[in-house]
Amino acid sequence: MDTVLIDQWLSGLESIAVLDEASVSVVRQHIRAEGAAVGFSPSALGSIVNVASELGHNQLAHARGGRIAIRRIARGETPGLEIIAADRGDGIAAPTDALRAVGSDPQPKARGSLGVGLAAVLELADELDFDVRIGEGSCVWARKFTRPVARRRQVGLYGRACPGEDTSGDDGYFARSDDDLLIGLADGLGHGPPAREASSAAMQTLRESTALGVGRLLENCHDALQDTRGAVMAVARIAEPSDTMQAGAIGNVSLHAYGPGARYHLTGPSFVVGARGRQPRIALEDHALSMRDALILFSDGIFTRADIGGELDLLREHPIIIAHQFVERFARDNDDALVLVAR
């Protein structure tokens, strides 16, 4: 299990192993070459080089088996670069503290300070996504464009296994296209590797069919999980920048949306994805979102009373902070917990 996530995060990408300071220097050289090729200004190029440097040094100080990939991207007619920094470490235990370190200490800290690294990345990048799995590793996607682009939602996943277990039975996934964001979360029945086998099979099905509608995706997951112990799951596709959403759920994985003066909840009917000989029962709804709304998916390792609808300060934070706070405040102590936030 220790290599599965990093292999998925970096699937199809050439990456550089971060082994020492020389490795980080190689990453910076690649960034400079790619940034010049896509037309970054000197100041923007300096920012994205510093992002790569901070992520590389973070891996040296805190991770095992870190790797960094660089790829060209575009938002409409505007080119940019995306840095994907993935590792097999212990996961970022306190992303709230790390990201809130922005501007909190004007004095430079020792090399390897987790807070300084991620805080600097938050300031320098245009967009950041996080996937943090305690005990398994972390991945950061940092994007920078050659000029300002319309805001898109950022994503944060934060999860941990049931206390006493080495492997979480929960899994999550997100994928971007030019005009939408697909997010999904599955909770395998029970705990440990067999539960993770089921949830990971569901997420692999999403990876293989990202263009399908939500209902069809859930049906495909139901077929794919026939030989597993089964799972419950939720999927949402958000059209950007129009902000319409189609959401679907099977079983007791919850989907909440919170924003100023607005809330939305969806939980699936009682059913197990992969139950043999039965047609899946799917709760499927369309819903309008505001760009200020936070969309939150969470497994049943989170208490059903979880509610941050009135916490506007928290809802303005980066999604990984919201996800981390959800787990810290509302997770059960006898179950796996995974939270995915898009905002």
C-alpha cells in the first residue's frame, strides 16, 4: 500500500526523484526552462521556481520517496505550469498550522520548516490542491499562469486510518478538465486492506471514465466492485465557471455545501456499491452553487452532526484547512475518516 498513492498521483508523468539538494537544483532548472518556453515574465518565473524549491526542500526534510513532476497546462488561451510534488511520507499532520503560517513570522526559520515551505507556496502559486493521507503520503499540485486567470475551485483531501489500523478503507479522487471539476469519495465496508481494495477500485473506475455523467459513473462503480466487499460513495461534477453541479450518492457518504446564507445536504439511500444481483439505488440531484460555497464530501467516519455552516471565517480558508478541521473536530475514534473539500 505504501506505493499505491504516489503511483496514482504521478501516473503518466515523468518525475524527478528528490534525493538531495542537487535533485532540487535539477527541478529548478527544469522549471526555468519550461517557464521560459511558455512565456513567464521574470517575476512570475521566479515565483514558480521558488514554489518548486520549497516543495522540494519540504520533501527532503519531511518525506520519504519524494518525487516532483512538471507539466505544461493552459486555462483557455493562457498557458502555465503545474508542479506535482508527491511522496510516501507520513502525511502533513497539521496543514492548518502550516498554511496559516503565512506572514506570521518575518524572520527566516531553519531549512526544513514545514510551515515556512507550504506557507510560501500558498503565497506564490496561483492555485493549490492537496491530498494528505496520514501514514501514506501527501501530494501538492501547484499551478502558476503567465497572466491572471478566472478563479477556479481548489481542492483539499485529508484522511487517516482508524486508530490501530495501518491502512484506511477510505479513498478519494478529483480530476479537472477545461470546464469542470469531478470529485469522488468512497468508503469501503469495514477497515483495513480489504476495505481499501473496494474504495480504490471505485476511484480507479472514476479515473478511467472521467467524462461520463455522475449517474453512469456510479453505475460503473457498482459493476466494478462486484468482486470486492463493497463500498458506499458520493460523486459530484461541478461545471466551471457556470457553477452548476450534479451530485450523486449511494449509502452513507455525505455531501454538504456551505456558503453565506446557503446550505445543501445529500446522503445516498441505504445500499452497498457492488452488491451482487441488485440494481444500484442512487440519489442523484442537480444543484446551483456559488463560487463562495464550499462543497464537502466525507465518509461515515465523520459524525453526522458535523456542521460548519455558520463558520464564515473557516469557509474562507483553503480547502485543505477545512478538510483538516473537519477531521480534527468531527471524526469518530473507531473508524477511518476522509474529507474532500472543493472551494
